Amino acid sequence: MEWTDICVNLTHDSFKRDLDAVVERAADAGVRWLLVTGSDEKESGRSIQLAESYPERMRATLGVHPHHASQWQDQTGYRFAEDASHPLVVAMGEMGLDYYRNHSTPAAQRHAFEAQLELAADLGKPVFLHEREASHDFGDILQRYRDRVPAAVVHCFTSDAHALDRYLEMDCHIGVTGWVCDERRGQELQALVPRIPEDRLMLETDAPYLLPRTLPKGLPHGRRNEPAFLPHIGEHVARLRDVSVDALARSTTANARAFYGLPE
């Protein structure tokens, strides 16, 4: 079985000391491709550098996460427009709205989100999206641009049935993380996972965040999540969808390959 992890924050400091081992463990677990996520201008540049170091395993995205939206400047857009021509850059993002934490003001988030959607539309790049407790504004903004971007994935989906239906109506893909393994807060997502069409579903760890709570205790790397745990998430999702793990690995990897233009 081969898997594709569509969101790995490998530029995080927690991976500095053992990145090669992390990549090797992912390969041993059958995780073929790692999509390295850009969260601000600096980290987006580092995502390209990582992809250059592992071109047979990684691809990069460029974006400003809503937490960092106050950092968005016109110069950021100029830099991304230039860097997006790099052959290992496959999408724009992580971009979107997060009203749960509001590390940047909602107004700043909406401005940065629209600016990045406009840029992605101009560049003809897919978009990698973040939404938390902001589905109404997020959906309204995305609706205005959806016809102008070639593909869109709402990553780490944790919203409700209404939001899921709206995103699917906009022909979005849906990314599912280890949140689905959480017996406390993942129950609504568990109920919604079977409703995601087979050709719209992709999987992700969002490492080093969201370590699945159903993993065995006493892991050697503590509470840090990593891409080697993606098959564990896949097994949980397969049970919820009443399909074989092999079938889920095939379909989600095929979706990711098509979405990001990944080679065999």
C-alpha cells in the first residue's frame, strides 16, 4: 500500500534534529509522498528547500496561514508569484480563516485570504485551505474565487454537515486528519466521514500537530505527530467508511496524485 500525506509541517523546529529519520520512517510505513506546507513567507521558502532536498518524496506549498495573516504584504505576494514557478511548488496555501484563535484579526485574515486566492487564480494553482469556526465567511469568500482556481482542498476538516455540503457543492476536496481518532471532539467528524465522496477524500497528519489519540502510549517521540502515523489514520477512516484499508489507500493516493500532479 502507498499513502500520500497532504499536510506535513516539516519546517517545524521539532523536526530539526531527526528529519532524515522521520522521512525514513514514513517511507517504511508506506507513505510515498509528503506535501510540505508553507505557513508564512519564511516557512514557504523553507518548504521549497526541503522539497529540493527530497525531490523524490516531497513537494511544497506557498502560503500565509490565517494565524500569520497580519504579516501579509504586497511584497509577500510578489515573492510567492516568483517562487510559484519552481517545479516542486504544487499549490498555494496554507490560507484561509481561523476564528477559533484569532491570532490575527478577522479583518486581516479575510484580506490575506482574498489576496492569496487572487494570486492563486492568476497563477492557475490549486489552493490548500484552512477553516476553523469560520465556515460562513470562509465559504462566502471562497465562492467568489472557486471558478477561477483549478482545484481546492479544505484541509483538516472539523466543521459541521452544513459546511461539508457547501464545500462539496463547490467541488472541493476534503482533508481528514487524526482529529477523526479523537473520542472527545472527533465524534461529529466520524459521523461525516462516510458522506465524503470517494474521489474527494484525502488524508493528512498535519504533523507535528494532532497526534492520533488512538496510537499506543509511550511512543519514542512523545506527543509529536509524524507522517509515519498516516496509515493509522487511514485504518480508522477505512473502518468508518466500511471499506478495506487497501482500497482507501489507493483512492486517497490517486486523489492526491491527480490534485497535485504527483508522478508515479
